[in-house]
Amino acid sequence: MVQRVVYGALPGGGHGLRVSRPGFGVLNPSLPPSQLSFDSEWDRTLKVHMSGSVTVPVATGYPQYTTVSFGRTFSSAPICLAWQMNATGQFENPNRVRFMDQSLIGFSTDWTDDPIVAACRIYTNRIEFLRHFNTSFGAYTARYIVLEGV
């Protein structure tokens, strides 16, 4: 079994934290960046700016959105992960993730069967989640993670 984490003196000089991907020895001084999961010497990484969930009610017209503010304005739209939970708030089948096409909302009967990538718009200061216009779907919970470079 290879050593995957080193903290302190790094191979090749310097001090820091380095974590390799599974199967690669972190003590190899010529280990390429593609075989590392994290290296404290990298000048660019991502950190979580914010995460949470929001209840998105049924729309009374079309289109309508529920907005979550980032609390700041980024120079460009940040990386966001957003997904919709099923009616019970659980992933019934975590191996199946489907993309929602806005043109299909209201025409499919099984949107709440599995987690799906939430229909949303991402701006420099907010994320907007599309409200369903079909009342038979009801409200849904959208979960999100907003990442920023450091």
C-alpha cells in the first residue's frame, strides 16, 4: 500500500500538505499534478463559498424563479452545483442523476423519483431556481454548493 498523505517536509523540498490520488505514492518527488488530489503549493484551488437548501414553491405564472443571493458579487459567475431532491428529501437511486430540460417541466410524471440537476440560472451575485408551473409537482427542495477560487 502506498503512502498518500504527507504533511511537513515535502519530497523535493519545501514544507506543506500533499495528498495523492488512490494508487499513487505521494512521496515520489516527480509525481505529476494530475496524480495529486491536493497540494498546498498550488496557487489556485477552490473553496466552498456557501452551501444550503431552499424550498422552491409552485409558480403562479411562467417562468418564475426563487433566488438565493451569494452575499457578494464575483468577477464572473462562480462554479455552482445544484440539484433537486425528491418529495421525501432523499436520493432514492443515487446512481441515476438526470438533467432537467425546462421544456419538459410539467410533461413528465416522475421528476420526483430520483435526484436531478436543478434547472437554475447562475449569475455573478445569485442563483435562481426555476419554479414548476404544474401544481401536481408541488414545491421542491433545491440544494446547492457555490465554489470560489482562492
